[in-house]
Amino acid sequence: MKFRSYLSYEEVEDWIENYINTHKEISHAEIIGHSDEGRAIRAIHVTARDLPLDEKEVALIIIGRHGDELGTRVIGPALLEWLSLKEAEETRNRQHVIVVPVANPDGCVREVFGLPAYRLSGLETRSLLPLGERYIPDVVMDVHSVGKEKRGLNWGGLEAVIIDQNAHAGEDQFILREMAREMLHAAATAGYPFLLHTTEHYRNLRKKAAAISECAFNNHVNGALYAMCHALDFGMEVNHFVLTPSDTAQSGLAVIRSMLERGNRTAPWEHYPGYPNRILSGDFLAWIGPRGRNASQRRTSRKEIWSKRAFFETPFTPYRAMLDDHHVRVTVRYSGDEEITSGITMSVRIRGRPRIKDITLNDEKADYYAKCDECSTYVFVDLETVAKDDVLELVARF
Ligand SMILES: [Zn+2]
């Protein structure tokens, strides 16, 4: 898709209107709130509408929170256009992609940053967070763009993928970096040298150069969505100073496509396909995660467990002990007053592909399912509920 210039607010809106009218079989628009000046903020939902949403992953792409970041204005149309192509068919079949092309319309019209740098704005709180509550995204991409200068700092032609240093549960840092590595590789293959940044990087930069870099990347919406439902969060900076509008669109699209592609696959440690966001506590050797037969049930379970995660015994939940060469025990302790009604799944990883003799849960035989990667076997046990002061002891004999 070619762009001769960065679009104005009206041009983006007209483009989207036309898109929805010509792609009714895969898209619809939802008004998720209004700006202070009364402009509608729209989310565009793209998915194969003849396939059930319950089976699909949810990807949320937020664009244009900062109104002076011209590069963001071509990303929404470029992404929506790509999502309508034959090559995006698997993504449409497996995922419900939600695109907010202009998250801050007043800022876009006035061409100003337009949001507070150090906290969530009222605008974001009343539009983007309820959107997250309704759909419980599995993954979030927050799209930004740098120009010649941003608050006095010349960014040297930077384009970057940003991961959240505050994401600390389970294997989150490993998983975010692994996904970011794929995004950087995809961008490089398309001809765009992206860097990987963490918010920690900007924090240090701020410390060192507070005068010129007061409010570098801010991830308040990402942080809130991570806290709400353990969505995997990424940010991105494209660059509208060094790239043409078409190149800006292509560079951003390369990164987003890589992210979406991940949602069509199954991670080695996961039984179900989709984004690898289900290790809520523990590590690759033993972890707890959501339970559910379809993606929608697993999302509900994920959000519930995540909201009660403080009541699992720390720092080891679960605690994995090797009893001998042929026995491994995994212990989970839960102390929350409120039951976990949507259940949990316990997973334990065993080296090699041994024959499993039995799996017991608190000394009773338990149903389980398993999968293998190249060097190990993962055993999963679903628990319907978890109540206060439950101690769950899973023993695998092999
Ligand atoms: Zn920005």
C-alpha cells in the first residue's frame, strides 16, 4: 500500500469508513468513547465473521495515542488493508484483531502530543481500558512514531520495539524477548533496522538526560492491560522523519505481522495454540495457568487467576521437587478467601519422553493430557476450582 503523505485526521477517518463499507464480511466498527471535544474513538474489529469468536485469540493494536506522531497515521490503514488480504486468512480465521487507528483524535487534529506523559489520561481510562475489559486481549501493541526531534532529543533515525520491564510473572521476560527477536528479524528482512528497547532503557536515559528526555516512551495503557489480564504487551516506535510515509507503514506492518503470526502458532510448552501468555506463575519446569476448552474460557480463567495471584504462596508457585529419577512432585498452595471458580491448569515438564505410569493429585489418580517438545514431555492436569487453603500436590510417576 502506497502513501504519498501522512494522512490528516479526516483522511484516516474517510479511509476507515470506506474500508468498513467494502469489507463487511470481515470487519465492523465500534465506538469505544469520545474525545474531550466530542470526536468518536473507533475500534475496528477484523476477523472471519463466520467462525466463532470463542475459539479465537484476541489481538489489540492501539495506534495514535500521541497526536503529533505523524507516522502512526499510516499504520492503521496499512494494517487493515493487509488484514483483508488472502495472506492474512489464517490470522482472520484464528484471531479477532481489534485495531484502534486513532486513539487520540483531538491530539491528531491539533497535531500535538495531547496526553499526560506520566499517567493514564481520562481519555484512555474511559475508552481503551473498558475495551480491554470487554475483550481481554491476549496481546497488545501500542504504536508510536518519532520525528526529527521529540521534546528536544534527536532520535537518530530510531525505530524500535519496546517490551515492558515491569512484566515479571512466570517466564514473561523470556517470552517477550523471544517474540521481540522475531519482530526485529521480520523488520530486518523487510529492510528496516529496528532496535529492541525496554522501558528500563528509557528510565535510565531519563535519569542521565532529564533535561532533554522528559517523557520518552510511556506505557501506561500497556501497564494497565498487563495488570488487568496478563496481556503480552509491546510498544513500537516507527520513524516519520527518516522514512517516507510508505516506508513508515511497511516497517510498522512488518513488526505487527510478526506479532500476529505468533498468535497462529502453538508454543512448545503450551497444549493449546495461540499467544504464549498462559504461564501465570512458575517457570517452564512447572507452572500454573488458565483452564478452559476454548480460547474464551481460557481468557476468563486467566483473568481470574491473575487477579488472585497474590494468594498463591511465593516465591515458589508451584514448587517442583524431584523425589527420585522417576518421581516428580509439584505443590501449589492457595490462600485467597475467594475461590477460583474458573479453575486452573497445573503443568509439569519431564525430561525426555518417558512412559508415564500415573499422575496423582493429592494421592488420587488424576486425568491428564500431555505433549512433547524435542527434549521433554509436558503433563497437564485441569482442576475445576481452587478453594481457600487448598494445597494441591501433583505427583508424576514415570
Ligand atoms: Zn508516543
